[in-house]
Amino acid sequence: MVQRNRFQNNVVNYRRRSGYTQVMLALYLGVSRSYLSDVETGKANPSLRMMEDLADALQVELWRLFI
């Protein structure tokens, strides 16, 4: 559970640092804003592919979303 919360918090923090709103990042990823919100709040379990796409969009290495 701690790892999951860390992932969620890191996605939000890196998104904000990158200057993306949820709408902007969702459009870039080709997903709905509500799905991205669900990923950020832990209501949705992103696939490995989605995690990789998030890392790419946020310009961080995937492992950084988990530390």
C-alpha cells in the first residue's frame, strides 16, 4: 500500500512540476481526465504500458515514480 501511495503522489508531483494540468496530460496520453484522476487517487490500476507512458510524458525514468 505504501508503494502505491508513493506512485500516486509522485505522478501528481511530477505532473505539477512539468506544468501539466490533468486535462493537458490526459490529452497527451490519450485517456480521459477522469481516468488520470483515478490513477492519481488510487481508484484505477494503470497497466505497465500506462506507467511507461506516464513516465515518458513526465520526462522521468519509470523507477522514479516508485521512490
